[in-house]
Amino acid sequence: SSGINAEYGGEVYQARGDRNRALADYSAAVGLDEDHPDPYLHRGQFYLAIESLQAAIADLQKSIELDGEFPAPWNQLVYGQYQMARTLTPSLLGEVFSNLDTMVTKFPSCADVFSLYGQILQDQRQFVQAEEKFRRAEELAPHNVTYKAHRATLKMMAENNFDGALVLLREAIEQDPKCDFVLENLGMIYIQKQQYKEALECFEQALELVKTEGEAAHVSALHIGLKCQWEVCEEYGVKPVSINDLQGFGDMTPC
């Protein structure tokens, strides 16, 4: 149908980085099929990618209003609401947790729902509850190693346990050698352990595997930051780099 063709055009232009033409096609798809949830979901995801949070939330709420029986728009909606709560509207946090509770009841076998819940709990420094959610996600989808990687980052944040995190990440990379998220986190662990060559190798491998422009920019920033600082340390004999030294590069991560 014309609506599906317009959505596909939006995806193609988005992949090319042509935001204006992507938005025009996503909006055309909405206009051609105003009573179907998918065009709103896809335009909402696009708005999230370009950090137009209010527009994203409106589209995702409309998608759920038309058909709320699928987890994808719920996950995207709560992600957008949480970004709003963190940056602009702290009062939204209550609605975020209310929606998360609705989601785990509505979609009890969807691993991504529990993973998102865990990530938000971790960001709120509710580490015990976050661990429970990540473990549940892993039980539901043991083939998806990103949940193990989230548990590894939790070990670093909650316990400062880099050796324990390294064990989990090595298990994950053995299970799926081509997971860019695991490789990125493995690189961060190697920085902490001052194994800079291994860290650079991880970032280089992750760069070959990332799927979006935003992820590529983030991993590239980490790689360049480490390489530059390592070269300076080697040349001038100054103190080794750490994750804190790279914080400015890591902050470049887009939503």
C-alpha cells in the first residue's frame, strides 16, 4: 500500500541522514492510514531518534490508543517519557513507573520490557531491583546477551566489581561475538584495568557492528578519546587514562 511505501521511504531517508525527507515520508504514511497504529509508532521512533521528545510521546500514545496490545510502542513511549523526566519534566517520573508496572503485567513474557525497567531502575540507583529485572529478562530470552551486559554494568556501578563484570562480559562475548553493546562495555572494563590495547580492539570491533548513526558516533568518540589520551600518556609519561578521563566523550551518546 501507499502507506507502507511511505514508511519504507522514511526508513531509507533516515538511514541516509536526510531528516527532512524522512519526516515528510513518515508523516505521509500517517496521513494515508490515520487509523492504523504502525505509522504513528514509526514516526514516534523517528522523533525519539532526533530527540523531539514531546512529538515522539504524542505519536506513541496515539499508537497505543489505536492498539495497545503490543509491547514495542509501550517501550518506546516509556523511554521517551523517561528522557523527558530526566531533562525537562521531573514530574513525569511517577507516570514512567506507573506505565512500567502496567507493562510487566500486560507483557509478562517480554524480555525487553523487563530490561527497560531494569535500566531505568539502575539510572535511579535502585540497584537491587534493577538486578531482579535484568535477571528476569535473561531468563525470558537467554539468547540475548545484552541483558548479561546490563548486569555487568550494574556490577560496576553498584559494587565497583570490575572483575565480576569482566566475567559476565566474557561469557556474553563467547555466546555472541558480534554484539556491539557487549564489546563497548568490555572496552570500558579494559580501560579500568589499564589494558588499553584490548580496549581499543573492542571499540574497533564494535564500530564495525553498530547499526545506527548515533551508536557509531558514540563508540567512535570513545575510541578516538582513548586513542588520543593513550598516545599522550605514552609520549609524556603522564598518569594512565580512566573511564572518568573519557567521560566527556561518553557524554556524546545520543538517545
